[in-house]
Amino acid sequence: MKQNDTLIKIAICEDDSTDQQALEGLLKDSFTHCGLSFAVSVFSNSEQLLEALAEYRFSLLFLDIFLEDASGMELAHHIRQLGFDVPIIFTTMSRDFAVESYEVDALYYIVKPVTKEKLAAAMKKPLENLTARQHCLEVVSGRETLLVRFQDILYAEAFGNQIVLHTFQGDVPTYQSLNLLLKRFGDSFLRCHRSFLVNMDHIKKVERKDFVLTSGARVPIRTNGRSQVIEQYNRYFTSQLRGTK
């Protein structure tokens, strides 16, 4: 599994061990091929899944309709009543519940056996959405939870315990550490100063004391260790030119 701080959590609720293993294997192949970071949790009954929903934030649910302890359709209705809007994909031996699946806003309805082709069709939309989310930072700003695209961030600036993300759309204040943000952002961001992270994709030129960005903003370069900062930027810039990233 590719390691990444942005982890896609998938839950399978299926009481047949053979079907569990088959679906889990197909999902792992699908996500590994896409280069996405993921974790699959398998549950044998509705009670186990409901307990986990209260603790984990799943990105996608696969529900068998014929469970030993409950109907998967009833389970889906209950999940919606609890206020969870997580995407749901049904897997079942019967076509009889396809129309009812719209009542719980199901994303897809797969008639068993689940094959690579059926799963690919079901996963087309969620993979597009999940891929987009992996290139976003989820931040709490004020009373809002926002998704900020990495590519829209020019630089991040620390003010005490507060971080301000300076983006093309405006400033987004939040409370996270620069070290944590740097891990989330990846290789295109550089810790150029004690209080600043800069998106190297938006650097227009390098001056003695500052990086000048495409927006015209200036981001300071630390005095101690300036040569290391410039060297790291040059390596990134060269790798981009060569297309090795």
C-alpha cells in the first residue's frame, strides 16, 4: 500500500467470507493501480459496521443486502437517518432492490458475482472524487470545513498557533502546525523559513532574501541555511524540467 497522510477508508459489510475476500482483493487491485492510499475494513454484520461508523470516517461503504442480522437496505436507511452521507454501493444476488436503492441515494448497485468489470463501472465516479480529494487539504476555518486544493495554495504562514493559507482565492486561517502541513503537502512545498512554507510550483524568481511568486507576493528565505533552501528548490526545479517527478 502506498503510504500517504490522506487515507481513503473503505468499509465492506458482508457475511460471506468468500465474497468478502473476493471484493477486498478487487478493491486493492483497483486502488493500487490508481496509486491511491487506502485501507479496507471488513465487517460481518450491521452492528459491527454501525459501531465503526461512530469512530471512523469512511470514504465509501459496500453493503451486502442479505446479511444474517439485518437487511443491508434497512442498514442503509439507518445510516442515512443517523446523518451519514457516505457513498454506498450495494452488492447482492438479487435485482429486486435496485429501485429502492435510490431512496438511500446509493451510488451503485452490483449484482453478484462482483467482477473486475462490474467494480470498475461502480468505482468510476467515486475514484474521480477520491482522487480529487487526495489533492486537497481539508481544513477547519472558523465554523466551516473547507477543501483547499494544493495547487491553489501559494504559501502558508504561521502566526503563533494559527496558520494562514494564502491562496489564489484569498486567505484561509486555520490551526495546524507547519510540520504537519509539510507532510500533507508533499514534495512541491518547501520550508523556506521558520514561519513559512512555499509552493515551489508558483515561484517566479529567486532573490537574495525572498522568493517572488507568480502572484507578486514575496516569501522570505531564512538567512541561516539559505544555501540549503536554494539547493532544494533547484533540485525540484530541475526535476520538473526533466519530468522526473
